[in-house]
Amino acid sequence: MKSFEYHETRSVQETIEILSSEEETRILAGGCGLLLLIKEKLFVPRAIVNIKKIPGLKYVTQKNGHIAIGTLTTHNEVKDAPAVAEKIPLLSEALGYVATDRIRNMATLGGTLTYADPTSDAAPALLALGARVKAEGKGGEREIALEDFFEDYFETVLPPDEMLTEIIVPVQPDRCGAYYTRFEVRKAMDKAMPGIAVLLVLEDDLRTIKVARIGMSGVGNKCIRLPEAEAFLQGKEDHEEIRRNINEIVKHNIDPIDDYHYSAEYKKEVSGVLMERVFTEAYRRATNQKS
Ligand SMILES: Cc1cc2nc3c(=O)[nH]c(=O)nc-3n(C[C@H](O)[C@H](O)[C@H](O)COP(=O)(O)OP(=O)(O)OC[C@H]3O[C@@H](n4cnc5c(N)ncnc54)[C@H](O)[C@@H]3O)c2cc1C
């Protein structure tokens, strides 16, 4: 392994100073993704900034209708936080699919989003929940809608001198049902091919869909929302024909590629069938909610 400079920072400001003064510098959070890239020689850093000792970046708090999660909070800390399990259970459900406890105890929520793996489990749930992320750089702080955050395979819109600090997730409203699952052949250590999260909010009649949001992973170069399928569902009720139609809409709105796991055609077929199932379960959960 090629040698590189190593820094440990104690504040966001100190981190931003280093990121903006040295090229080819990367943040180290849980290390589960970055160290893999370095070991496989897919990325050779000139310097690494370990941010794990920055105080105040590990929290789950509830304020004004949303849950705020510090970037350094690990998958298991997020998954098991009472506020998450109660107010945004879709996220807890999705995080339960990630690898093993060993990984979930190290990998951070901010790390997994900035890693931008197109087969992520967390991202589809957060996209369906309408999450935003907070980033800080030389120019100050800004918020970015998660759907605008992912750019390409393992790439986000963050410039090299900016760091993610917080994930902001609106709480699931009344009359809401949401479900995440992924297609997997083996249980542990598999990746989402695809992973689908559907969040539905019903009208007062507890039948008509008022809001539909869909997040997907494993079918392209980044995790995506499916605006056409969401628009199709809004104003409708669940029935056989809706489910058949949504299957077809999904297949026409994704562009997977062949890989060593599955062909693009197979991924399309699986995505359509999985979407029918995820939608059906999300709708069932929504109709079981009290208004
Ligand atoms: C064996 C194994 C199995 C896995 N299985 C799954 C799975 O089933 N489902 C799934 O979704 N994922 C899976 N993963 C991926 C794993 O979830 C991610 O690698 C991990 O979440 C990354 O988080 P981290 O904290 O370890 O980030 P790191 O590895 O520390 O960083 C990842 C990237 O994000 C950048 N970064 C980190 N934090 C910040 C920040 N605050 N601001 C700016 N940039 C930052 C780093 O510079 C680096 O480029 C698996 C990984 C492994 C090793």
C-alpha cells in the first residue's frame, strides 16, 4: 500500500481547512467503504482525515417534525434509536438489511451516503422519506435534497473541500404506510439488486393515495426516485390493475446494466415484480394506520 498523510481532527472547521488545502484528501468515518477502496487500489489518497474524534457529530434528535441525525452516528445507533424506530420506522427497516452487526456498528450514516454506493439500502428509504443532508465547507453551510445529492457511481455533488454533517428526515405523517425490502439471493453480505422503498400517505378516506414517494437502488449508476411512478399512484386506490401498471412503469423508468450478478433484462423483471410487492405492503400498512 502506498503511504499517505494521516490527520485526526477535532472540529468541522479544522477538517474543512485540511480538505481545502491538500489535494486527493479523503475523510475517514467508519472506514468500511474507504479502506476497501484503498486496499483494492481503486483510490490512492495523498492524505486521510479521521473525523471520528470530532465531538457533537453523533446524535439522533427530534425537532419540529423531523429527525436530525449526526453524520457520525452508526447504522446500528440510528436503527435502534427510539425516535427513529417510532417516527421513521422505514429507515430502521432498511438499515436492518445492511451487512452484519460488525459493519453496522462501524459504518456511519453520513459515510454511507457520501460513499454513494448505487446498491445502498439506506438511500432508497431516505429518498422515500424526503430526506435532506447538511454540508459544510469554506463557503458556509447548505442543505441539499437527497435526490440531488447522488451524481454517479460512488460520486456525490460534494466538492472535495466540503463535508456532510447532518441528515434531516421528516417524520412519517399520519395515515402513512411505508415498506423497504431488497431482492437478495443470500441473506448476509448480499447487495440490493434492487432495493425498493415505497412511502404512501392516504387521504382522510383511508383509501385514496395522497402522496407517494419511491426510492430505488441497484438499478443504475446511483440511487433514484421514480417521479413517473409516484405521479401515477397519486389520487388512486390500490387494485389489481394499479399493481400491474406500476410494474410496467418501473420497468420503463430504470436503466440497469449487465453485471456479473444479473443481466439488465433480469434486473428489470425483478424490479417490476418487487415493486408490486413493496407497493402492496406499503398500502396495507397505510390502511392499518389510524387518522
Ligand atoms: C463487507 C461489507 C458489506 C456491506 N454490505 C452493505 C449492505 O448490505 N448494504 C449497504 O447499504 N451497504 C453495505 N456496505 C457498504 C457500507 O454500508 C458502507 O461502506 C459504509 O456505510 C460507509 O460508511 P463509513 O462510515 O464506513 O464510511 P467511510 O468508509 O469512512 O467513508 C466512505 C466515503 O465517504 C466519505 N465520507 C465519510 N464521511 C463523510 C462526511 N461526513 N463528509 C464527507 N465525506 C465523507 C469518505 O471520504 C469515503 O469516500 C457494506 C460494506 C462492507 C465492507
